[in-house]
Amino acid sequence: MLDRFSVAVEDGAVAGYAVLSSVLDEGSLDNIAVSPAYRRRGIADALLGDILRQAREQALASVTLEVRASNAPAIALYRKHGFAEVGRRRNYYEKPREDAILMTSFFL
């Protein structure tokens, strides 16, 4: 398993980060987060672009992620970067209980 990271720093502070893990040629976007003080500045877009660049450089065939079904802004961002819905995990999240949408971007 190989992990890749992308970190956004503004004014000496960590504004956000993304974590990609992979096994063989399959990647998983494990986490992408932006601090509330730095949101709506394009940081998540840049982090996702960088982590997907790393995935391509690593010659991964795909990257998969899970996102809350109600997280419309994140879903729109993932679609912008070529992700498509490939499945659903019923009641995956707690507090509140909610489905996870599985999304994958294929590079082949």
C-alpha cells in the first residue's frame, strides 16, 4: 500500500489536505478536507487536482471515494474532476445516518 498526500498552506497555516492510498493499480481518496476559515477559495479543487495528478503519475487505473449523499457541493466537485457514481452504501454514515455514494474516476 502506498499513500500520497497533498497539503495546502496559506499564511503559514495548513488550509487543507488530501490523502490517497493505493493497492496495485487501484486508488482510494481516503480524505479531503479544508479548514472552515479557508473554504470557498478553490482549495479543495486544487487539492483534488493535485492528488489526481499524483494518481496518474503512479499509473493508477482508477480512484474511488465515498461521499455523503447530501453533500451536493462535494459531489459537484468530484464530477467536475471526472468522477461518476458507481454505487451506494446504505446507511454508511452515522450522526446523522445517511447513505454514502461511491464514485470512481477511471484513467484508462
